[in-house]
Amino acid sequence: MKILIKNALILTVNQQNEVLGNADIAIDNGCLQAIGKVSDNFEADKVLDATKQIALPGLVNAHTHIPMALFRNYADDLPFWPWLLEKIKPAEDHLSAEHVCWGAKLGVLELIQSGVTCFSDMYFYMGEVANVVKESGIRACLSGVLLEVDDLGPTFMKEAIDFHDSWHGKADGRINAFFGPHSMYLCGPEYLRETTAEARKRKTGIHIHLAESRQEVADSNEKYGKSPVQHLADLGIFECLTAAAHCVHVSSEDIELLAKHKVNVINNPTSNMKLANGFAPVDALLTRGVNVALGTDGSASNNNVNLFEEIHLAALVNKAVNEDAESIPAQQVLRMATINGAKALGLENEIGSLEVGKRADLILLDASKPHYFPHHNPVSSIAYSAQAADVSTVLVNGKVLMENYELKTIDVEETVREAERMAFDLVSRAKES
């Protein structure tokens, strides 16, 4: 389908960070054909009037656990380890494919409504998540979780390999499959080496939690005599494209290693603060040349998958932590939420900026709302003013997933009803066990 978007204020997030006023976008066969000025000869099948709207690349949520939407508001105000081991894991022990299916639908519904066009997920029953991605039209990088618990390591490995080989490149190219070793504390050294070998064999990436808590770092130093970052580097994990979530407690030596190995760090401000794990040294990472993207983590440790909140927090908290008003400026945090996220997933040549030839993954924000006035600086408005509820229209691969706030590919009423039923079923099973 040929689509013409007219009269938009366009934030390209290209290398020059161009901003184009009263401009048009031509889309053909799922790709961006023209940006700014469109030929009069372009015959569109569909025209979207974007007057008083801001067009920008779709947001990339580079670290989350989407089916955990079922745990929203379930295990709040707890320290990290009791939260994980006493509340979340006992409930996850009762997960079924049906639970994950409806949790994923609820999470993807929320992602689309809040302007996320691509997400990176790590969880169980990943085939169910893949089916939701296929049906909904969103883009995703999916990782079946790998754990060495209860002698299930080989089972998880086989499932991850089978998932990759079945789903990588599917859904019109919208699904990429990574390998998802949960962490260095739930995966032993040999298991991590095996994971790396399987990922390298398939020329794909690794999605892992890293240096999230002080305890993780202390335990690693005690057990291996080195930090989690140093441990993974020595095991060769970083030979693969690596998306490392959190990296809250990293030393200057760790940052040097992350930069040397071109590791992509995924900052999750809300989750890190809510679980009292601290705040990642984002400014130091960026200064050293590390690619830093944004994620929400799962809704059990965040309560939503609203990347606009992460944009706001990343811009603001770094200024407070560093006592530097110039730390992480608006343009930088916009890039973290778009092109940096795409790069973390190996997709920077396809998405993350509005450039001719790239896939047509983009969103429109309603800038007629009061919190956008006066219109001094549209980039600042994204970093400090914009809300997820301002997202009016979402396109992925040139397909309209939401238009004028109306979802096109997901039944909202059915999804929230069934997800609610699944959530309470899961929690009741955990309480009875």
C-alpha cells in the first residue's frame, strides 16, 4: 500500500538530527520513499493528515518482559531479591502457554498505544509471544530465556535453539530471535559458553541482565574474583552482538570493557529506582562511546511499558545525579529511545530514524494539546512534555496499527478481559502451592 502523510512536523533523528516543518512522508511497499517534499506524481492509496502533529521514528523498547503485564501491581514495594525469589518466581512456576499468550497481548496492546513499534523481550513460552507479534503487526527481537535451575538447563537450551530456528526472520521480517541467558548468577560459565557458541553459529545476538544489583557484583567478586562484566568478557559472551540490560553497578574498568567490546547497554530508569538498585552511570557510558538505549523492564518491576516515562527519567535523573544541567540533553535521550535502541538490536539500518529506504516504522503525536504550547522546541517537548497518551497513529512496516487512537489489529476489550482472568488464575495457583 502507498501511504502519504501530509503536513507533519518531522523529527528525523538522522545523523544531522534534522527537524522538518510542514513536511510530508511517502511510504511505498513498507518503506520510506520520500521525506520532506513528496513528488506530485506519488499516487497514494491512503492519505493521513498530520496537521498539528509530530512525526518521529517509532520508539524502541530495548529490554522488557512483556507477558509480565499479568504481574502489574502484584508485588510492589519490595526489595529486589524478595521481590524476585519470593513473589515473582513462585508465580512464574505456574505459567502456562495460555497465561503468556494473554499477558503478551496485553503488553503489546500497551506498547502500540504508547508509540513503541519495536521491543526486545526475554521470557518463557516465547512462541506464544511470537504469535502475538505476528498477529499484531509490531516488530520484535525475541529471546527465549535460558536458566540453569532444577536441572532444566538443557531443556531451556533446546527450546531457545528451536525457537530461533523456527521464528528468526518470520512475520514479514518483523521477528528477530536472540539468545536470552538470564544472567551470570542463574547461568554457569560452561552454560554461557555454550550459549555463545549457539548464538555465533546462527550469527545472532545475546540479551542478558548484567550488573543490576550490588549483591550481583559482590557475589561475582566472591565466586569468580572479578566483576560480572569482567566475567562475561572472559567467557567470550561479548564476541556476539550483546544487549546488556541495566549495568547499574559498573566500575570505570567495566565501562572500558563494555566500550572495547561494543556492548549495548539498556538503561531501565524506573525499574532500577523502584527496586532500589540505583541508577546507571549513563553519562559516563555515553562519554566513553558505549551505545545506550532505553527499556522499561517488565510490568512487575515498572508497572507499565511506557517508554515516554523512561525518556523523561533518563533526561532528568542524570542531571540530578551528576549535578549537571547539560547531562543527557533532549536530543540525546530521543536518540536513546529510537536509533540507539535499533542499534542495540542490530536493526539500525532498517529502523530507528526516518530516512529514505528504511522501514516505515513511525508514530504521530498530537501536538495540539496544551502541554506542547508554546512550540519553542519540538525535541524538548518529547523529552520533557510528551505523554504516551498523545500517540495518535502508529505504523510498522508501512502498515497502520493504530489510527486516530483506534487499534486496528488487537481487540482491546477481549484482551483486557482475558488478561485479567489469566492474571488472577496465575496468582491463585501460586498461593495454593
